[in-house]
Amino acid sequence: MLAGCSAAPGPLITRLPPPATSASPTAATPSFTRPPSSPSPTEQGSPPAPAPPATSPDGAASICAEGGSASVSGAEKTVRVEGTCAELSVSGSALTVDASNATIGSLVMSGDRIRVTTASADTVIIQGNDTALTTAGAIGRLEISGDRATVTIGGRLDSVLVRGQDSTLTATGGIGDSTIEGRGNSVG
């Protein structure tokens, strides 16, 4: 006799993903987006907000709206970012982002084999493996969660937190507060 192993009657729920919007997979198409703009000037009586940028083909320039948030995602693509971004999110795999002509407040890199070049950034968060960040200027705060990240900073790094293994971090302007967790990390 079995006790406590009986099937309970109840509804069966099947969840399906939303239907695709096009015939090509969206994961392979890099995109550069920002949240929808505010209502039109006739509704608010203010100057019009810049139009959101369109999907960025491989290697094309994407303009970050003045102080807006933006996102680059995809796989095995190259994208160039220009303008002033309060927040730039890069996610996917094998992405290369050239933001050397952009001003970035907060940069979030999420995925594997992501390469980003920037002029500088206030805050950088890297989540993933085999990532690379090169910046010509300073970074205020850097957090790395993952293995084998390579970070080269041409200015000062005020604070850093590394969680993972075998990452290499250099800052020509020096490093302030640092917390290093993991083995094989090189910070200097």
C-alpha cells in the first residue's frame, strides 16, 4: 500500500512562448533600443523627445539619446554607440561594442565573450565569462562576477569588487578600494 503518493485532480496548465514576430530569430539580430519617448509636444507643451533608434545592423552607428537609457543585444555582432547614455546595457554572446565616442553613466555587460571599448564610465557591472572592457578614462565603481574577465583602464579606478577566477585588471591611474574573491585574479 502506498500512502501520500496519489495524483490529485486539478487543471493541467500548458504555457507556450509568445509567437515570433518575424521569420528570422531575434537573438541573432543586434538591437539598440531605449524606452518609449514621452508624449508629443502638443500633449505636454514641451519640445519633442528624440525618436528611438532603430535596429542597428552589424557595424552601424547607433546614437544614444541625450541622457537616455539604451540596450544592445544579440550574438556575434559589432555595434558602435555614440552620444550620451545615462545607462547602457550590453547583453548576449560574442558581441563587440565600440562606445569610445560615447559618454556613459552606467554600463552593464551581461553574457559571454562580450568586448566593450569606452571613453569612460561612472559605474560598470560585468556579469559573464571571457569578457573584455577597455576604457581610455576613469571608472568610478567596477563589479565583476564571472571568470576570465580582462579590464584595462586608462585612468583611475575608485573601487572594485571581483567575484570569480582568473580575471586581469589594470588601471594606469591607480586603484582605490578593492575586494577580491576567488583565485587566480590579477589586480594592479
